[in-house]
Amino acid sequence: MQMNQFFVRKMQNVWESVDKQSLAQQSLPSGIVEIADIPYINDGNSGHLLDVYYPENTNGKLPESTAA
């Protein structure tokens, strides 16, 4: 592993740790659905995971159109 790759991975680990601590202190508002850790690149890298949040009882595409 090259030196710059080492430092990049070290910083990613620090950021991930800080994020986990921050998220552990938060809760979702009522009426919100969470789908967590969807891999958009299936390589095991936690930086390649997507979280999706949307209102409960939603049908169709979002955002909903407000046009009449």
C-alpha cells in the first residue's frame, strides 16, 4: 500500500467513526422510512453504501408534483 492510500484509509476510518457517533445520538422523525446500507458498488467499501429516506405511505415517484 502506498503512503497516500494509507492516509486516505486512515482518514476514512476517522470520519466513519465520527459519523457513527453522531448518528447514534439521532433518531428519525415519525412517519419517515429508512432503507440503509444499499450497496451501489458491491465491493465491501462502506463508502459505497446508500441510505434512502422517504415519507411513510408514499406511492409513486418522489418528489410529488404540486402542479395542478
